[in-house]
Amino acid sequence: MSDADGGAQWLTYKQLADLRGIKPRAAVRLSQRRGWRRQPGNDGATRVLVPDDMLETSQRPSQDDVAGDGRATPSLIARSVAALETALTEANGRADTALALADRTLAQLADADARADKLRTLLTETEGRANAMREERDIVRADHQKALQTVRRLEEANATRKARGRLRRAWDGWRGR
């Protein structure tokens, strides 16, 4: 029986034990330890809701895979080698993906570093222009101050000249003063 909740399946403890290659008492402890839902059936057998990832058969060797003296049989060794080769192929694929990602990341880092160098160069040039403009501004301010002082002196001289009166100015002009 399958359940609509998340792809889990209702199994008896005996079915779970057979599927996982463990004893029924171990299946009971596994379901208790994992906190799986339990439901008693009308036939007296308790069923547990087993998630899909636990429905895979156990990697433990069965009684058929072990010789009478406790050594592994050739079929167990062949299956183990095949499983290891599959795992190695998958690991190599993940490693290739990780290396490709690392290469892309390094390329992006090099590109970002080149852009940062360009920005540093542009910043240095901009700072140089800003410093030149500040120096030019200071020169213009100094020239402006000198011009203001000259204007004030000329205004004072003109005010002094006007204060002497017309006749005196004409007399001084005639005399060349």
C-alpha cells in the first residue's frame, strides 16, 4: 500500500525486515528510532509508514552471500565491486562538475581583478586631475584676492581724488601732479 503523503509506503515489520535484510525486532527499533507513524491492522500486524529513501534494500550481505566459513562469496565480491565502480563514476562526475565550477569562478575572479585594476587606474587619474584643479582653483582665488585689493586701492584713490575738489584737481593736473 502506498500513501499520498510524500511518497512513503505502509509496510509490516516483517516486510520491512525482509526488505532491509534485518530481523523483525530490528525493524521495530528502526521505526521507533526514526519516529515513523504506526498503525495497527485488522489482521493484527502493525504497519509503519516507511519513507521512500528507506525502501532501498540494505547493503548488508545476506546469508546466501557468505560462505559457511564466514568469507564472502564471489557473487558478493562482484556486486560490491560493481557498486564501488558506480559510486566512483558518480564521484568523478561530481568532481568534474566541481572543477568546472572552480574554473568558472577563477575566470570570474580574474575578470573582476582586471576591472578593479582599471578602476584603480581611473581613480588615480581622476585624483591627479582633481589635485590639478584644486591647485588651479587656489591660483584663481589668489588672483581674485589681488584683483579685489587693486579695486579697493583704486576706489580709495578715486575717493581721495574726488575729495580734493574740482579746482584743486584741475590745478594739480595743470602742474603735472
